[in-house]
Amino acid sequence: MIRHLAVRVASLFKRERMERELDAELRYHIDMLVEQNVARGMTPDAARREAMRVFGTMDAVKDDVRDRWLSRFFQVGAQDVRYGVRNLRRNPGFALVVIVTMALGIGANTAIFSVVNGVLLRPLPYQDGDKLVVLHHGQGDPVANDLGFSPKEMDDYRQARSLSGVVEFHNMFFNLLGRAEAERLSTGVVSANYFDVLGVKPLHGRTFVAADDAPGAPAVLVLSNKYWKRSFGGDPSVVGKVFRMNDKPHTVIGVMPPVPQYPLEVDIYMPSSACPFRSAQSTIENRSARMLTAFARVSPEVAMSKSQADLELVANQLQLQYKDFYPHSEFRALGVPLKDDLTRNFKSTLWILLGTAGFVLLIVCASIANLLLARMVRREREISVRAALGATRSRLLRQLLTESLVLAVCGGVLGLVLSAFSLTLLVNFAARFTERAHEITIDTTVLLFTLGVSVMTGLVFGSIPAFSRRVDVAPALREGTRTTHAGQAVRSALIVAQVSASFMLLIAAGLTLRSLMKVQNLDPGFKTENLLTFRADMSFDKIPLTVPQPEARQRRSIYWTDFEERLKAISGVISVGGGGTFPLNETNPFPNGFEREFHPAVPGSPQPQIAFRVATADYFKTLSQPLVAGRPFAATDDAGAPRVGIINQSAARKFWGTDPPIGSRIRGLPSRPGGQPGPWTTIVGVVADVYQQLDQLTPLDEVYVPVRQVPQFGTTWVLHTQLSVEAAIALIKAAAHAHDTDLPVSNFRTLAEVRSTALAPRRIVVSLIGMFGLLALVITAAGIAGVIAFSVNQRTHEFGIRMALGAPRAGVLSMVLKEGLVLVSAGLALGLFGALVLMRVLGAMIFDAPAVAAGPAMPPLKLLVDTTTTDALTYIGVALCLIVVALIACLMPAKRAASVDPMVALRAQ
Amino acid sequence: MAPKSDLLQGTLDLLILRTLSGEPMHGWGISQRIQQLSKDVLQVNQGSLYPALHRLEQQGLIEAEWGASENNRQAKFYQLTREGRRQLAEETKNWERLSSAVARVLAGL
């Protein structure tokens, strides 16, 4: 019997050797045939030919033999599976519990892995996507301190020899006119060969050619697939249509295929010559106009390291040649694979989630192993009988493992179904972090992962009980023998492991939950009720760029003041605030260097930084952001009046200290050498701090300047209104249309919505970790209850004797509870140690998320906010929670133990 | 080559087991021995012989070992296992019953 198994296992693992042997065996046969033929008088050649003819094709014979090996293996396998299924069907409850537990574990892992696979593992769906890099340059760590690229620098980096194409991208919002409603479109402004370098062919029409990018060339557009479908219903005849945009007609020349868009999804693409800002002479000649993102394709056959060296070379030369523009002590350039760049901010979160899901699976494994162990004891007789009838140990092991595998695969399939249902949710979740989210699907890799993990899990939880006991025929067959407690130690160890793993998982859940609560309870410093925000963007051709600055500013100021009046006139609107952005918005104001009058910056030391923001007079009133000193902006603070500003408390504390800020003057400093400083601005007021981003528990240092003095093209408005959102939107749209038919208004959201959107990524991550923790807790509690119940069952006789000898019921109760508590305490101690080690290892990942780099993607989520990894409250809370749950789990079996009737227990013998 | 002797599968197994009942033999030897004993009536097709040998080995009726052949080359020698011997006895009995039954039917006509 053992030989069977040996041959079959050998046929699986020693396939190569068996093949060799088969070859030698058949060759021997042919040689003998040849010899025989020669002996009969044939020439050696003829003899061999004849032998080969007689023998037939060797491959056919080999195939036949191989079929024997396989069919035999499957035959026995099928028999095991049939027997296993029959066995499980006799215990549907047991099978159900195992399969559901397994499905939860596998489901969690498959779901998270499908995200990891789609976002981190799959190659970019572009031609040779691995050769695409994103360029960064800056001081020290070029990714963290990326400066962005100016048109001049683009040309410089095109000199890097190992790059076969260097292309630019920047995102603008332009108004598309000439359709029923003015549309504000997210626009990708790119080099002519952008699509060629990425390797994307158009779906309809053509993409850009070099001539399109020549100065003064007719403006052309390529539509993204999504925008084309959404706005033109997928009509190919849109190619050739002409629309008004900025100050000239634009012709649609092509439509993109449905490929993912990097670095972000835009509606349309235009060549750089069509963008009024990018194509302005002042931009082209300004080495500091760093508005561009640079992509490059590393030449085929060139190693990444080689291209890296070439980039460094360019950076070094730049610094030598233009000392003033690169005053950095350590100016470096870096090409990061596009794939890594797109997921930089999501990676650590994902690995942490996959890790927690892995923990759940370990707990599931231990829990099922325990269930199987308990079941083994009940099957003792069956197994002994089979052994007595001649089943070998390996045959029995194989049978037990097959049963586990059947369970595991059933659980795996159910888990796959669970994760498939959660896919849409996960895509939406990931989309908050990376553009690659839409590539998440359940593909072959995910299926293989699920199958692999299911089988592995099945083998692990199957082999623990299978190997932890000897198959002893004689004692088990003897009637009435108490089964030994050989498995008890293993069962206890498994419970300890489960408790410690659950503890670690719950610590993670607890710490992140504390952070979420801190962020959620944070007073943002402004009201979010009944506030509606939207964007309004003036078309750039309203005031041509050729109009001189003071006059252009004057006209923009009037334009927005008129618009503000129209908004105020809407009945039901209580107050109207306008500005460049609003708190919690995705776009943060950029900090700018500045100096106080009579307090010039110390040469050599870094310039103090403050964020410049624009606001209307009623902005603070609308947001209920209290003015703590001075006065708000007035209507007289207009383009002709002296510049005024209002700082926030944080800036006042940091830069003025005990000096009174009101009446003092500041000015912005140029970001490039030789640039002009901004005009002197008198501080007229101080407002309370608001939190621009919920994760930053320290507010930005800010200075607000009036919209009337520094009017922008794009504005954001906040309306305090009692109107319903729908009614308000309709009225605002009407007001905008009446003001200017070419003024698109978009992005309508209530501030409450904005706040909840800002909180969503953290909430989802915390909910996921929390869900995993809860899952672990429930599985562990069930495991403890199961093991204690089993142990009580086995010891009914012992309890009977104890009570017959006078042990009080309470004594028995506490004895059982103590047994449970010992296991839990051991688990807690181990878990505490594990959690501390784990947090030390993960600390960097959780706290020191890389600094926010330039780019549209959301910054990495700092999982812990204002919470240390050793937060005592969390540790105590989790420990108490586990102890209480464990006690409840032990209570039921303990009560049963205490209610044992000594007479019945002893008579049952 | 002689007309393909389409031996029934069970019959080939029986012949192999019988041939091996004496001493260990390699595949070539078995085919030669069967041909010889049957006075060239039964010619074992290699295409059936080797699959049969491997099947019997997996069923545990025969076992194999590499050894030196008469011409001093490495060859795979097969020999009966205990179970193989039992199977041979049983199959031989079956065969005798069957063939004598067939003979009786033929004689009765």
C-alpha cells in the first residue's frame, strides 16, 4: 500500500527522474531489437531502421505510459474527494462553519489582493509600460522636493542620451464654448509626441504631430474616451468639429481609446502651443516657470541605472551653468518608473491592509485547525476501524488532508464570490488614492492567488490535526476508554496564537480608530451647515492677455464684483463669500516666501513661508470664521486703494510674536532670482485659524488678500443659504448665465459633503481594519468557546467525581473559567509583545509617510494622527475587551460543567 | 511483423505476471519469453507492453529495480510482489475456468 502512494507521489514530484528512466528502459528495448536483427544478418543501419519500424513511434508509447501514471493518481484522488464530500455531508453544520469562516478569511484577502494586483503589480497597460519614467528634480530627495519643470528645463533634459522621448504634461481648466452650455474642461496640455512616447494609438482621427505644436499653428484637440462618450454620446463624427476655447477656434482631430489616463484623468488634450499660458513668450523664456510634469521613455536596451546616470549628468550641468537658478546644496534629478509614481501615496496603506487581512487568515487557519482537532477526537473510532481494516497511516493522512482541501476550496470559492461583490466599493476606495484604481479586476492572477491561498490554508489547517496525533488502533477500539489529551496541548497553543494575533489586529484597529475620532471631532474652525460651494471660471479670452496688467486686474475685479452682487441678490441667500479656494478643498494654497517690513530675512537662512489666499469682504462672515482683531475687508479696498491683508492667528503667533500685527506691512518675495518682490501689504485684521486639511493638526500660516485687489480667473464661492441644494443650484446657474453666457459654474457641493469626502479615505481604511479586527474577535471568541466546551465535554466524568466528593458548583465554574483565562492571558502577553514589535517595525510606515509631492494624487494617508503607537488607553481597552469577550465565551460551557449531575455523569461511564 | 495480436488487456496482464513468476526480467526479456513460449503465436506489441508494466507496477502487483542485464547493460528488471503472486494465482484460476468453459461450449456444438 505504501508503495502505491510512493509511486504516485513520486510521479508528482520525481517526474523528471521517471521520465529519464522510462527513456532508458525503452532505449534498451530498441537496442535489443537491433542486436537481434543484426544477429539475423542485417546491416547495422538496416537493423536499426527495422527496429524503429517495429517499435513504432517512441513518443506514442511514452504517452501511453504517462497516461497510466496520471489516471492512477486522479483515480485515487477522486476517491478521496468523494469520500471526503460524503463525510462532510454527514456533518453539514460543521462543514458550514468551516466554509463560512474560511470564506471570510479568503474573501478579505482576495479583495485586498485584487487591489494590490490591479494597482501595484500589473504592468501599465501601455506599450512597454515599464520603460516609462516620471522625472523629478530638486534638492536632496528629488521626489519629495520636486520643483517641477519649466519649458527650458524640458529642453535640457531632452539632452539625456538614454531617454528616447521626453514629454511634458500640465493640467489646466479651460472653458469650451459653442455648445448649449459653457463647459469647464479639465485639459491636459502636452507635447506633440506625448501619445507616441506613451505608445497610445487614437481610436478615431489622429493624435498630435510636430506641426500642431509649432508656434501659431491652428489649435487642435484630442478628446479623452470618457469625455467623448459622456458629452458626445460616442459619435465619431465629432472629429473635425470646431469649438471656441480661450481666444481662438479649436478643431477636434482625434479621440483616445479607453486606456487609463496618467498622471490623471482629463477631458481633453491640447498641444502646448494652444495653451495661452504655456505658449506665452514670458513662460517659454522663464527658466523658473516650473509648471510642467515631465515623462520620459527610457530607450530600449538601456538599463534604468544608465538612464539615471545620464539624468544626474544633466542636473549637474544645469547647476554649473545657471548657478542662480539652482542654489540648492545638493541638486539632483531622478527618473521614477511611472508605475511606482502613480501609486506612491497608496502603497503603504495597501500593504498594511494586506497585512491585516493576512492576520485574519492566520486566525481563521488556527480556528479551523482547532475545529478539525475536536472533530478528529469524535472520529477516533472511525479512523481506528479504517486503520484496523488495513488503511496505512499515509493513506489516512491523505484522506484527512483531502477533506481539508475540499473544505478550503469550497471556502475559497465562497470567499471569491464575497470579494467579487465588494469590488465596486474597493475601486471607489482606491480611486481616492490613485489613477490606477480603474484597473482593478478579478483577473487570472487574482484567481490563482485565491486558489493558491485556499490550498495553502487547507494544507496548513489540515495538517495540524492530521500530524498532531498518532493513529493507534488498539486503545481507541476498546470500549469506554477515555481518549487521551494528546491534542489538548495543540488546541491550547492554537487558542493562545489566535488571541495574540487578534490582540495585535485589534490594537491596529484601535489606534487608527482613535486617530479617526480625533480627526472627526476636530473643530475645523468654520461652519459646514447650510453652506454650498461651487467654482466659477472666467474664460481667458474675456480679458485678452495682451491687455496691460493694471487694466486687466481692474476689469477682472469689476467682473467678479458684479457676479458677487448677482449672487447676493438671489432671494434665500443669506451671505456670499468668494475666494481662490475654501477649507478642506483638494487644492491647497501654496506657501510663498515673504518678509515683514523692518524685519528683512536673514541672508542665507530659509525665507519664512506664508500661504497667500484671496477672499471677498463677506468671506469670513459666510464661513463663521471669527475675526479676532482689526477689521474685515471693505468695499473701498479695491484695485486702486493701498494693498491690505488679514493674517490668521497661527501666522500672528509665529511671525509677530508679541508685536501687534495690525498696521505692520509685509510683502511676498520672488521665487526666482532677479524677480520683483510683491507690493507692500498692510495688515488690517487677524482671523481665527481654520484647518485646511483634516490630517494636518497644525493650521497653515495664512494671509488673506481681497479679491478686488488680486482678482483671479478662477474663483470659488461659498453661499450661506436656507434654500434646498437643487433650488440654489438652479438659481446660481441662472445668475451666472445672466452675468455672462460664457461663464461655466461647476463642482456644486455642500461643505458638509466636502468634509465627509475629506474624511472618507481615512474612514474607509479604519473601517476595513476595524472590520478585520472584529472578524478576528468573533472567530477567536467562537474558538475559545469551542475549545472550552470540548474540554468540559471530555471531563464530564471528572467533574462528576469532583462534585460527588463535595466540590461546590461555584468551584467547578471558576475552575473552567480559570482554564479559559489562563489561555487568554497567555495570548494577551504574547500579543502585547507582538504588537510592540510590530508597531516598532511599522512605525515609519504609519508616521513618516513621505512628504506631499507635487502632483494631483492625494497625499499618503497618515494612519495615526496625534496618537502614539503605544497609546495606553487603546492597549488597556483592547485587552479588557478581549478578556470580557473571552469570559462570555467561557461562561456557557462553564455553566454546563457546573450543572453536571454527579449521578448521571458517573452512570454514563 | 506478425499480425497484431490484440490480446485482451486482462490476458496480457496474466501473461506478464506468469512470465515473471520465475525470475526478475526486463521488458525486452518478457516480450521475448512470451513469443518463445507461445511458439511465435503471441507477439507482444511494445505499445501495450510498457503501459501495462507501469500500470501493474502502480497497482503494486510488480515492482521494478535497475540491474545489470545479460549483456552487462543497465536495464529495468521487474519482479512479482506478494500481492502479484496472489493475483497471478487467482487470475490463472479464472482463466482456466473461462477457457475450459469456452472449450466445453465449442465441443458441445
